[in-house]
Amino acid sequence: GKPWVLPSVSEAESRLLASPDENKEYLPIDGDSAFVAKALQFAFGTDAPLDNLAGVQALSGTGACRVGAAFLNKFVPAGT
């Protein structure tokens, strides 16, 4: 079956599609840089040194996190 879509989600989608000013281009491969910076500040604190942190925006939530963790486990030395 199809998932039930919340009315608020349908309304937001309609507004975005109807807006001539909304940017509907794809994001760069690493996501929306402003969103990533805010997410890093949320995770590590507003005083966190963002120059020493890295982050990316990914689709599918836990699936993307799982793939990222598997990559790090395979290619980044322990204790890094």
C-alpha cells in the first residue's frame, strides 16, 4: 500500500511547488552547507570548532548512517 501523507506535508509540498522563488535545483553532493553547519553546531555545541569537524547531509536516515559507519570502519584507522 501507499503511505498516508500528513495534511501538513501535502500543504508544505504544494507551497514549495507553487513558489516561483524557491530553488528547486538538486543540492551538491555533500548537501546544504548551511544545514550541515547548523547540524554540527547542534551536535557538538555552538562553540565547537567547525574548522576541525566534517559533516555531510545524506538521504534515508539510518541507512545512510549505516553506510557511512561501514565506510569509516573499513578505511579509517582505529583511534582516529
